[in-house]
Amino acid sequence: MVVSLISIILLCPLAAFAIFGLLGLANRRFPRQDYLSTIAMLVALVCSFLLLREVVPNPEPHTVNWISLGGVTFSMGFYLDSVTVIMLIVVTLVSSLVHIFSMGYMHGDPRYPRFFAYLSLFSFSMLFLVVSDNLLGIYIGWELVGLCSYLLIGFWFEKDSAANACKKAFLTTRVGDVGMFIGMMMLFTKFDTLSLYGEGGIFAQAAAQLSTADMVWLSIAGVLIFCGAIGKSAQMPLHTWLPDAMEGPTPVSALIHAATMVAAGVYLTARMFPILTETSSLVIAYVGGITALVAATIAIVRFDIKRVLAYSTISQLGYMMLAIGAGSYVAGLFHLTTHAFFKALLFLGSGSVIHAFHAMHHAHDDEHEHAHEHEHGEEHILGSEIPPDQDMRNMGGLRHKMPITFITMLIATLSISGVPFIFSGFWSKDKILAGVLGRAMEWSSVHHYILFIIALSAAGITAFYMFRLIFMTFFGEPRNQEMHDMAHESPKSMTVPLIVLAILSFPVVNTLWFNKDYVKPPPQPHLHAPQHAYLSPDSQTGGQGAALSLFGVSEAFAAEEEGGHGTHADDGHHGHGPAHTIAMVLSIIVAGLGIFFSWLFYHRRTLSAESVATTFRPIYNLFWHKYYFDEFYDGVLVALTVWKSRLFAQFDGSVVDGIVNGVGTVTRDILAAFVGIFDNRVVDGLVNRVAQVTWAVGGRVRRIQTGAIQTYLFVVLAGIVLLILIFRAL
Amino acid sequence: MESLKNIESLLYFSPEILLVIFAVAVVLLDLVVKDRESVAVAYLSLVGCFCTFAAVLFTHFSFGDEGPVSLFLGMIQLDAFSSFFKVLLLLATAATILFSLRSEELDARLKGEYYALLLAITLGMFLMASSTNLLMIFISLETVSLTSYILAGFLTHSPRSSEAAFKYITYGAVASGTMLFGLSLLFGMAGTGDLAQISGRLTELLAAGEIAPLAVLIAITFVLAGVGYKIASVPFHMWSPDVYEGAPIPITAFLSVASKSAGFALFIRFFYAGFGSTELMQAVDWPFMLAIVSALTMTVGNLAALPQQNVKRLLAYSSIAHGGYLLMGGVLLTSQGIGAILFYLVVYLFMNLGAFYVVVLIANEVGSEMVEGYRGLSSRAPLVAWAMVIFLVSLAGIPPFAGFFGKWLLFTAVLEQGYYWLALVGLLNSVVSLYYYARIVKAMFLEDAGEETDSVSFSTGTFALLSVFVIPTIFIGFLNIFYTFSNISVSVMPMQ
Amino acid sequence: MLLSLMIFIPLLGMVAVLLLPRESEELIKRATLLFTLIPLALAVYLFISYDRSNGGTQYVQGPVPWIDAFNIQYHIGIDGLSVTLLLLTALLGPICVIASWRNIEKGIKAYMALFLLLETGMLGFFAALDLFLFYVFFELTLLPMYFLIGVWGGPRREYAAIKFFLYTLFGSVLMLVAMIAVYLNSGDPGARTFDIPTLIALASTEGHALNNLNFQIWVFLGFFIGFAVKVPIFPFHTWLPDAHVEAPTAISVILAGILLKMGTYGLVRINMAMFPQGLDYFTNGIGFWGNSLALLGFINIVYGSFCALAQTDFKKLVAYSSIGHMGFVILGLAARNSEGITGAILQMFNHGVISAMLFLLVGVLYDRAHHREINGFGGLGSRMPVYTGITTLAFMASLGLPGLSGFVGEALSLLGAYDKFKMLTILSTIGIVVGAAYFLWTLQRVFLGTLNPKYEALPEINGREILTLVPLGILTIVLGVWPNFAIDMFRESVTNLINLL
Amino acid sequence: MEFTLKNFIFYGFALMTVGSALLVVTVRNIVHAAFSLMVTLFGVAGLYVFLQADFLAATQVIVYVGGILVLILFGVMMTSGRLEMRIHIERGQLLLGGVVSLALLMLLLTVIANTPAWKNLTDDGTELPPTTERIGELILNGPFLLPFEVVSVLLLVALIGAALISRKEVRD
Amino acid sequence: MTLQHYLVISAILFTLGIFAVLTRRNAISILMGIELILNSCNLNFAAFSRFMTPSTDISGQIIAIFGIVLAAAEAAVFLAIILAIYREFGSIRPDEVDTLKG
């Protein structure tokens, strides 16, 4: 049953892709494939729900041999536990909604069929990643979603910015993937398998075999695997691709770059939870925390509606990482699901807004092809200019024009900002904060409280910039009257998904996460024995709180504390009980502050954002320039290019191009040019030199042949004498 | 081994006698035939070759098959080794006669003398292959040399031909004079002219301290000068490019194949019968000397061939290089080494003569001996061009052509004796050689002919003759019989 | 017999083609196609009927005495590795003929005849079980290749052709020395042999002359250089870009698809199986020499990739990418474990398929635009969607996207190699990133962005071209999804090989 | 070594041979050189007499002096008759040639001096029977028949060849 | 009059012949040099025949006789070629006959 359901889930989108993908290549000769793709997705969704009932504790993976070698076997298989099912539901749900949304959004695009083919392929890959029971399968899905991301970001490849962005996305994530692959190699070398679950799986072996002496390499392996997540989930310092990825169509951003693919990094990290050592956890926590804060600060100053959301996504993903790094397995995954819905909603909402503005363009140009419309993006240097239909400074007052969009987006914003109790985001965020604080209390060093502070600040800033977005977009006076006049509410195909997602932004899914029998954090006992105890409260609170969370705060608190105490008689672990209370109070406060200031700045305008920006110019600049990450990458490049141009004057022409072409150019222009020259000059040159010398010697030998017979005779006789003398000496 | 008396030997000597008879007959026929265009003389000499061939087979299978027979009181020996060379030489002579028929260089009025001389030189080479006495060795060598000088200078109206003859004779006279001096020293030490006894005597005397190793060394080196000049090994090779370039093409072909083969026959017999004893080699490490000479020969030949523009001259250097490869086999005192030389000579005969035949054809039709003259040949005369490719590639020693198998045998023999450096030198040389062979191929295939693009047509006879060379060049290596043949032929040599 | 038939049918075809009149070009092409399709059918039959559960040599013919003087025999047979590569060879044959259908303008007869000769050489090479025969077939490919590049190649064809010829010959003479040395040490005079299975057995016989570390090291080196030129392994690789750039499309396909495999096949068949001690010396991970083979693999990967990154000529880029990809093969072989070797063999096969696709694709573009300057295109994606799609598939396969065949070989090679050469393997993964970089960058420069107005009217890829690409594309996907399809063939052979080591 | 007339004459011939040979290679006039060569050839013939090779000595005089030398003189007349008779010599060549020749001489002398087998073999002066008859016997009925016949072919070849090459250019 | 006397004379003649061949820029002088060389060889043979072989064995002498005959034949051909050279090049200086080279 499980296998067949999963197979259906996987095959539906795959079949949709295979059939329509090929036809799409051959230029849409098949009518209404968008419906079929969508239906395939909906079937998968239904099956996912059916799977909910199939979850059993401690499931065994269902595997087949994929590569069997003489000694080793690589199997492929499904592993179905509660987390898998939840992820399946999230993915199929969001994917289905995005499919529906796209029918409206992408309508009229010349490559409309292809878009659905890509979406189907993506859904398949993502689902494959989710259900895989082994690292190899995860890696395969991992790379395939990367491919889809590449194809979809570059969907309007006529735009140079899109072409650049998709390349950047693929390459940047690949850097992380390589780390992940190395990590896999390390695990494989140790355990001779890449399967995670089951008898001979990595986790079982790790639990059975590893001793404290193995912690160092295991930490390295863990961090390396996490590298994959850094790339995929756009964590620092590999986060720069995600904002650029907004060049893709907005539904893509919603599906891939908000809800699912980028979350796959979190999912992976969570999956690897049983082998994360303390060190690797710490690394994960800090990377996540810093990413959360930095991305949030950058988001404050963006004007491009999609980029605000992009940085917000990065920030939220950092949050999740932080949670998992801090050991709050359930909290991290919980936030993943809630975030998937409200962030998808935000993106789709922004898509709706953009779409409204598109319509205006349509009217203007009589040009009905998106592709052409997007060509104006050409002259943009990556991210430096904002397309007018995405610029929040052109918006304002849209709430009347687009009520549904406004309301749904507002719900999502409230959710992400952590407005208490009735929004899902509050609960998941609160759990993370509590987990981090609790963890910080357990760590021996005080320094790690900084993680909690970071998390808290990020929460506040998130509320601030999200409301900034809402205020700038939907409130106030229209800033661009012409555009405003043309704007309109989106068609049903787009608003329905918005509404569904809005419903999902209330804590409806939370039941799953609060059922302690349903989601259990895997143990890490052998790996960090000293601290493992603190993990149980997470599950305990999760479990007990589940039933209560729908009803009210106080019960939840109570349960949390109870659970904590119930499990741990040990005095050292008392901290987490109060931790939850503290965390919740503080989170409510910072969310309120964020919203309040946002209101002051962008609605009441009692405070001027500009004057603050002027006052804190350096900080503002730092934010505005995205902490100079792109500049840093490009700057290193330029320095090296200058050095290179001195070195290889003849390559001057490529310098200018090189600057534009981003990080890849560093390697291309410097290393590769050098290597290329080396290849031509040195390696080949050496060979040619040998040939020249041979030739020259040939010329010399030839010159002895003077044509004068007496020279010849001399050679003969001298030769005789020499031969005799030489051999006499021998 | 008892030597046969003079009269008893005559029957065994029938091939040589036939050659003389036909040589005289050719001259006489030439006197009778007035028609300048007549080819009767050439065909008579071909018939002569054929009769001689039959006689060689007859003598071999009647008498020589069972073991060596010493003739004329020890002057020459009839054995498988000499029979092998006689067949080889007759093939070369017959081919040269056919070439000469095609060649437009030669003066039609002098053809009687020309073919007679060819038969005479073949006689000399027969004797070179079978002599077992110092005097006979020298006389046969001189017969071949003198006739070669004349043939090289046969084009009386060509300064190049005269120059070739002049250089050839000057060089040859000095070399053979030096050799004769060496022979006199050998005679003086051994007290006999019989090759079979020399080795033993020298060994005894050396052991007794009666003669200094230096004396043997000088004698060997002087002898080497004479032999080396015949096989064009460094440093005795310098005549050959000039002579090959100046001589008529058929003669060049003949010299590069037949003369070299005969030289090797003499060399092998002389060195193995005369200097082959272990003690002698301890006193004078002549195999090592040969190894050095061999390495130098192929290197110099190949390097100097690189910049050549004249195909004849290029092939001259190439044949020097091949002399070097062949000498590798001579370095070793094993039957494999000698067998390899013999086998390679067979292969070399076909491929080198084939290449020269193409040169003859091109010289006739295109009027050029230069590499440029071969441009665009692939479109003008594709079959000839492909045949040339096969010859050249075989010369370069690339499978699956016979040249590879020949080199294979040589290298195997060399490596077996642990001369790794020599084998390596040889192999690297064959890589270098590919380069200049490829230049001709390049001209034929990769370059355009320029204005002249008409296809060149050849007669069926031409193609037939060409295929006579092409087919063996392709297939010899695949057939067992040639290996067996060459191995049997060396079995008579006194080996270690 | 079947095997012999398969090997020599192209030769027969050559004779047949030569006998056809020069003018009837269509007939010549059809005949050639026929004579390449027959081996393909036979190869498919062999592939299907090969007994997978037995890794030994099958369909053995011989040993038939050939040259008695050296105990040279006609002895052929196939094991799992050979049959895989034979299939590849036989598959690329007709594809190349079809690919040459229109764009060989002059001398089609000679071209086809040479091509058939080449095919015989390649097929024979993969089936030979006699060292001498092996060498003869190895060299037999040289000459046709020289002409095919030299006559029908691009502007610098002469240089490229002679360079290819000289390099390979240089390598093969060293190989020849090593081969003779093996022969001479294989027994007493009269009992010597060239028989590969016998030699392999002797080399592992205690106390035999072949079973000597010092000897094996030197002989290993000799063979290695011979094969290294062919693979090509840094620093013997510089012939490759030139040869590829100048060669006509179909010949590039053969060059990358098969000829390079001859080098690695030789490494497996001779260097690994016959000289396990020598192999051990170079791959035991101890000291410089113990890491040398892996080091070469690493250099190939990184160096090839960086060189590819620097190229602006489409074909040269693909050529350098081949160097990089062959590095994975070397790395995998150096690992000496089942993952590594299987990965290497898979990579050989996959690279054959993928690089063939890439070169065909470059050819398609070149036939239309008459240049290959990557920066000279732009935006072709909107003009030629099908072509773009197939190219993307090939690129993705080549850069090792999971789900496509390129990944499996690379991943297994690396997994295997990591076991032994941790640092080198980690460094080699740079190649994965750089590989992605140059392919994506090329994709961007050629297909993405705005359409270069020069190519407004560039025709889409046509049916004939698609026909050449489809079988390869299908193989790419099938092997990516179901690697066991190929691995089944040689699993047991690899096990046998490992048992020898 | 006792000083006898025989010895005196021997040394005379030796000196004559070597001295005139030295002249052959040093004088600048070709005719002088030719005549010096004649003296050398006579000297060698004399030495042959001392070696009791009477037939050889006679052959030397008849063939060499009577044949070859005359040929050489004809050659001189036909080629340099109207030109100056001076032989060109170049210093560098002289030096190199001298070095090589000297080296060779040293080598040969070393060998001669260091070969015990050749030492102390004094001509005991015993009179041997004339050789002519035995030579005839050996050549016509002995082992030297074959060389004799081959040489006759060789001479024929030389005859034809010399005639072919030296005759006036054939022009139509 | 020991063997060594003759050998020394012969060696000197040989060397002088070589010297002539190497240094005389006149074809006829070269021929003279060659004759010297051949003479020295013949002298060697005669001397060895006298001293090294039994006194009844005169094969050395006969070899010398053949040597003389061969020298004559060679000289004839040589001179013929010199004449041809003179005709073609107008000179018998060997250094001027050098169109074939390289």
C-alpha cells in the first residue's frame, strides 16, 4: 500500500513531465496539458493524504537495488515516517496550488506548456528527494530540483538577468553540493552504504559502532553534508543566488524558492539529525542564526517586492537551521511547514500584484507575450535595478483594488511576523525561540545566548519589514497613479490558491506536529550523550502541547513545563521550562515592536525612513548593499582580473566581460586562462620544442653533408680513428 | 666440411654461370637489335633472372638444402643463407629491370650495356652472399662496387649522375682500400684467408697473447669500414644521399635494396663466421661497437631526412636509417637477430622498391622528384597515392603492414639480449621517421595540386607491378612462411 | 565466429565500398551504413546473449596459431567490459555514418572506406585476447584516423593529424617495448606467449619472471604511457584539442567516443589485470608513486576542466571536457575497488555516449553557422528549441546531473577513490563545480539571452540529425536511471579483476 | 742487424718508397706527383723482390708502372693539360687530414710494435723456388680459379664501364 | 729485414695514401692516394705471405696479384669518371663537384 501510494505520487508528476515535456519541446501540440499536469499533482496530493494513515512507528524502508556491484550495493528506496508524509503533503499541496495559480499567471506565455512540464519535473524531483531513504537518492533528487530551479529561473532566458541568475543559482548550489558529496563519500567510506535507515543503514551503524573518537570526522562529515544545505537553502555565505533567482516567474519563486526546494536543505539537515555531533550542530546553528539576522536586515531596505520576500525566505530558512542546529528538530520542521504555506502565499500574492501590473503593460504595448515584456530587464545589471512592476515604490493603496490579494497576504504577514495565537507562524517561531533558549541554557558557555538574541532580533526585524511591505503595497496613496488605475484583482485561478493558502496559515496543520506519537525526533544518544537529555523535552512539549495548541496559550505553557519536568529529574535541565515562557513573551514583544515601528515609518509616517537612513548611513549602506557579498565576490574578481590583465596583456578584451559574469569568471579568467596558456605554451610548447630541436639537429646533421667528397672521407677516417680509440679505451 | 674441387663445383655454381651467360647474351642481342625502342634486351635479362632463379632453387634443393656445401676449394659456400639472399637479390634485380623499362631517364641506346651490367652486379652480389674467403670477399665486393659506380654514373648527359659516380668511386675506393688493409692484417694474424679458420686462429693467438687486442680491433674496424660503406652505416654513410640523388632512379632503388642486402649478407657472414667467438668478443666488444653504430645510423638517417625536399634523397636517408634498424639485429649473436635481419630485408625489399617505383612513376608523369611534385596526387592518381601511403607507412613501421612485423622481429631480438637502450633509440627513431614519411603523405593527400589537376593515368602493367609490391607489403607479416624461411636461412650460421 | 564476423564485416565493407564506382555516392553511403549496422545487430545480440552471471571471457574464438615463430595466435573473446565497449563502438558506427551523410563533400568513397577500416580496428581491439593482436588492432586505428582528420578536417588539419599520429605512435612504441619485454619474460624460448589470459595467469604465479615487482613497474610504465597518450592523460593530452577541433564531426565522435576508451580499456585489460604489482606500486597510496595514478587522474579532472573553462571554441571546450571526464576514469581505476572500477567503466561507456552527443551537437551548429565561436552565438534557445533541449540534456549529462548517465560513473569513481585517496578525491570534486560552470556558461552564451540577429533564420535541427542523437539520448537517460543495465554486464568481470589485484 | 749490402739495398728501396710516396702527397705539380708515384711503385716492386715474390714484382712493374701510371698520366693530360698543373691544397684541410693520418699511423705503428706474433721474424734469406709456375698452378687449377674467373668478369665490366662513361656525351 | 720493417713501410704508405686522399684537391691526386693505399695492402699481403705462412704457401702473394689487378680496373673506371666529371664540371677539383649536398 505504502509503496504503491508513493509510486503513484512519484509517477503522476513524472508522467506529466515525460509526456508533456517532450511535447513541450516539440512546441505544444497537445491541448490543455496544464490541466493534466495539475490533475496529476492533485492525484499526488490525495495520495499523500492517504499516506497519513500509513505511518507506523519505526518504519522500515522499502528498497530495491539500484546499483549492485561485486561487494557493495546501492539501493534506492522509500522511507515513510511522519516527517516524510508531512513533507509530501506540503509539497503536493503547494505544488498543486502553484499549478492552479500558474494557469492564470502564465497564461499566454509562448512557452506555457513547457512551464508545466518543468513544474511537473520539479514536483517529481522534490517528492523523490523527500521519500528517499538514502543519501544517494536524496542527492539525486537534490540535483534534479536544482536543475528544475535552473530551468525555471531561466524560463525567460531572453532576459540576460534571468540567464545570469539561473546560472548563478545552479553554480552556487553546486558548490554546496560538492561539499555534500564529499560528506557522502566520507560516510560511505566509513559505513559502506549510503542508506540511512534500516538494519545496515548509516544511522543504525552509527548508533552501534561509533565511539567518541569518531566525533571529529563525523563532525566534518556532518558539516560537509550541511554544505549542501547551505547551498540549497541559501544560507550564508552561499545565499546570494536566491534573490537573483527572483528573475524566474513568480509561481516558481513561490513553489521552489520559498516553499519546497530551498526548504529541502532544512529537510536534509533534519534527516541527518541522528549523526549530527555537537560541533556540527553548533556550526549549523550559527550559520542559520547569522543568516537569519543578516538576511532580515537586508530585507528592510529592499524595494523590489519579490526580493524582500526572497531575503525573508533566506532569513526564515536560517531560522529553521538554527532550530535544528540547536537540537529543536521538531521546531525546525514545524516552522518549515508553516513557512511553506505562508511564504508561498506571500509570493503568490506578490505575483498577483505583479500580474495586475503586467496587465497594465499589456494594455500599453498591445504586446501579449510575457517574454518580450521581460526583455526590458536586459539592461539591468544583476539586482541593481528593479523592474517597475515589482517596485514597491510604484505601489500603494492596492487594498481596495485587490481585496482578496490584500487580505490573504495580510494573513500571511501576520503569520510570519509571529502575531500570537491564531496564526501558525507564531507557534512554530515560538517553538524555535524556546528551543534555542533552552539549548543556550544547556550549553556550557554563556556565549551561545547570542543565538537566542539573534533569533529574537530576527523575529522583530521580520515583523518590521513584512509590515513595511504590506504598508507600502496596500496602504497609503497610490504612488504611481497610472499603474494604479490599470491594476485589477486577479482571476479566480489565482485567487483560489491564495485563499487556500491563507486558510493554511492558521494553525490547522499544527496538529500533526503536536502529536507526540506522530513526530518523534530521532535520538542522537551516541553522539552527544551529555546533552541528549534536553532533546526529549522538545518532543515532550511538542507532544503534549499538540492537543492544547489549538485551544490556548496557557495550556501549552503548562504542558511545556510539565513535560520538561516530567522527563528530567536532573536539576541541570530545569532551565528549559522557564525558557519557553521567556521565549514566548519576548517573541510577542519583539513582533509587536516590529509591527509598531513599521506602522510608524510606513503608515503613519511619523518617522521618516529616509532620515533614519541618513542618520545611520553606514549601516543603511551595509544593508542596501547586501553586506557587500556580491561586491565582495565581484571585487575579488576585479582585483584578480587587474592582476591578470597585467600578466596576460593579450587577454585584455575579456576583462570587461569578466566583471559582468560573476563569480564564475574568477576561475575562468584567471585560473582557466592561465591554465589555457599553460597548456598551449608549456605542455604543448615542450613537445613542440622537442620537435624543433629534433628538426634543428636534423638540419645540423644535414649540414655535415657538404657535398664535398673530401669532407665525407674525413668523416669516414676520423670515424674509424674515433671508433678505434673509443673501443681501445673500453 | 670438405670443399668441392673446381670442376665438381660447376654444377653448384650454375646460377652464377647463367648470370654471366645472360649478361653476354644481352650484350650480343643488343648488337643485333637495331630498333632503339625495342625492349627485347630487357626481357632477355628478365628471362635471365628467371633462369637464374630456377637455377638457384635447383641448386638449393638439390645440394644446399641438406647443409652447407663448400665450393671451389673453400672460396664460396652454398647454403640456405646464400640461397635466401640470391632469391632476394634476383627479386630486386628483376624489379629494377622492370623499373628501368618504365624509366625515361635512361638512354635507350645504351640499354644493352645497362642490363648486362645489372646482371653482372647481381653476380657480384651472389658472390658477396656466399664468399667464405677473404680474397673472394674482396673481389666480390669490388665487382659490386665497380659496377655500381658505373651504373650510378650511367646518365652521361647528367652532371648529377657523373657527380654521383665520382663521389661514389672516391668514397668506395678509399673504403675498400681501408678494408683491404684490414683484410691484410687479418690475413697476417691468422695466416689464412679462409674465413672459417680465422675465428679459431685469432682466438688461439689472442689467448696465447700472440696478438694484441688492438690489432684485432683495428682489423675489425677497417673491415667494418668496407662493409659499413656498403650498407651505408654511420660514419660510412655519407656517399649514399648524394649518390642516391644523382643516380638514375632504378639504380637508386637497386642500390638501396640489393646493394644493402648484399652488404648485410657479407657483413653477417664475415662477422659471425670470422669474429664470432666469445673470446674474441671479450677482447674486442664489436657487438657494442655495432650497437653504437646502429644507434648513430638510424638517428642520423632519420634526423637528416627530416628537412629533405627531394623524395629520392629523403628515401636515401630513410634507407640509411633502415640500415641502422637492420644493424640492430646484427648487434646480437643470436639466430633471432640474424633471422630478424633477413626477414626485414625481405620486407624492406618490397616496401622500399615499391616506394621507389612510385618515385619513378611520378618522375615520369609529373617530372618532379620533389615533395611538392606529389601535391594533390590523391585526386590525380589515387591508386598510386594509396600504394605510396602503404609503402611509406610500412617503412615507418606501423601495423598492420609488413614493415611493422620486420621491426617487431628486430626489436624483439634486441630486447631479448637486454639492449633496452638500443631498442628505445630505435623506437623513438621510428616515431621521428613517421614525420618525414607523413610529409609525403601530406603532400599527396592534404595539399591541393594547384593548377595541375588532371588525373594521371597509368597502364595496367604499371598497376600490376605496383601490386606486386603492395600485396607483399600488406601481407608478408601475416604469413608464417617468411618467418620460417628466414629462420631456416640463418640456421647455417655459427651462432652462440 | 560471431565475434570474428562482427570484427571483419566492416573490413569486408571496406572492400565492397572500394569496388563501388566513385560516382554513386548514395550507394556508397548506404552500403557503409549497412556494413555498420550489421556489427551493431551482432553487438546487440552479443549484449543480450552474454552470460552475465559469468564474468569470464565468452564467445572465445581461438587460439588459432598465426605466426608460429612467436607463438602469436588469433585469439578473441569478450568479457563484460569488452562487450559493453563493443556495443558502444558498434552503436557509434552507424550514427557516425549518418552524421557524415551530408557534410562530407569530397571523396566520400575514401572516407567511408577508411571509416570502415577504422571500425574494424576498434572492434578488433576490444575483442583481442592476444597481446600482439591487441597491439595490431590498436595501431590499425591510427592510419585511418590520420587520413580522416588530415583530409576531411578543418583548416589546421595537417597539423592536427600529424600531431595525433606522432603522439600516439610515441606512446605505442613504448608500449611495444613493454610488450616485447613481457613476451620475452613469459617463458623459456619456445614456450613464450602473447596470450593475454595466459599472461595474466603467469603474472600471478608465484616465482614466475612476470611476477616480479621491479619488472612489473617498468612494464606497467611502458604500457601506461602508451595508453596514457590515447586516454589522454596529462601531459600527453595536447593532441586531443587539436585533433578534435580539426576533425570532421563524425570523426570527433569516434575519437572521443571510442578512441579515448581504447586507452582506458587497455589500462584495465593490460595494466591492471596483468601487472597487479605494478599497479599496486602506483596506487597503494604510499608516498609519491603510490599516489601517482590518482594524482594524474586528479590533474586530468581539474586541468581539463579549467582548460575547458578558458575555451571560446565550442568544440575545443568539449574536447577539454573529455580530458576532464577521462580523469574520473583514471581516478576510479586507481581506487582498485569495485566502486572505483565499476565507476570508471561506466564512465568510459557514458562518456562515449555523452561526448558523442556533444560532438554531434557541435557539428549540427557548425553545419549551420559555419563557426564554433561560443561568444558568436546567443539566444539560440528561442530559435532552435529542440536543439537547445537536446543540448541541455547532453550538457546536463556531461556535467554529472543525477538521473542522467554521467553522474553514476563519476559518483562511483569518486566514492571508490575516496576510500584510498582522500585529499586527491576531495580536490577532484573541484572538477564537478568547474564542469558545471563551463557547461552552464556555454549554455548561457549560446542559447540564452537575446537572439543574435545574425541567426534569425537558423534552421532547426533536422530529422537526420535527431536520428543520430536520439539513441544516445535514450541511453543517457536509461543508464542514468537504471545503471544496472550496464553494470550487470560487467559486474562479474570486475569482480574477477579485483580478485586478481 | 748486420750491415750488409743486402740490407743497404733494402733500406735504399724502403727509403725510395717512403720518400717518393711522401713526394706524391706533397708536391704541388701533378706531373711531378705522377712521376714520384712511379718511383714509389718501383720501390714497392723492389720490396717484393726482397720478399722473394718475383712474379708479384714483375706484375707490379708491368701493371702498375706500365698500365696504371700511364693511365694516370693520360688522365692528367686530358683533364689538366691546358690548365695549370698545380694541385690545390687548403691549410685547414691539411691540418685535419694530417691529424687523422698521423693518428692512424700511430695506431698502426703501435699495433706493429705490440704484436708478438709479428716480432722477430727475420728473413732468414733462404732462397725459395720461383713462384711463377706455382702461381699458375694455383690460379688455373687451384683454389684461385674462381677469383681468377670473377676478376675476368670484373675486368670486362670495368672495360665496358670505362668506355661507357668516358666516351663523348651522346647528343642528338 | 724483419716483418716489422715491411709492416712499417706499408703503414707509412697507407697513411700517406690517406693523407693524399684527404688533402689533395685534385681528383687524380686522390686516385694516386688510393693507389698508395692499395700498394700498402699488397705489400702487407706479400710480407705476411713471406713471414706468417709456410714458405710453400704463397696465397698471400696471389692475393696481392689480384689486388694489383683490381687496382687497375678501379683506376680505369676512376679515370673514366674523372673524365666525365671534367666534361660536366670543367674541373676535377673535388670541392667544386658539390651540387649534391644537404
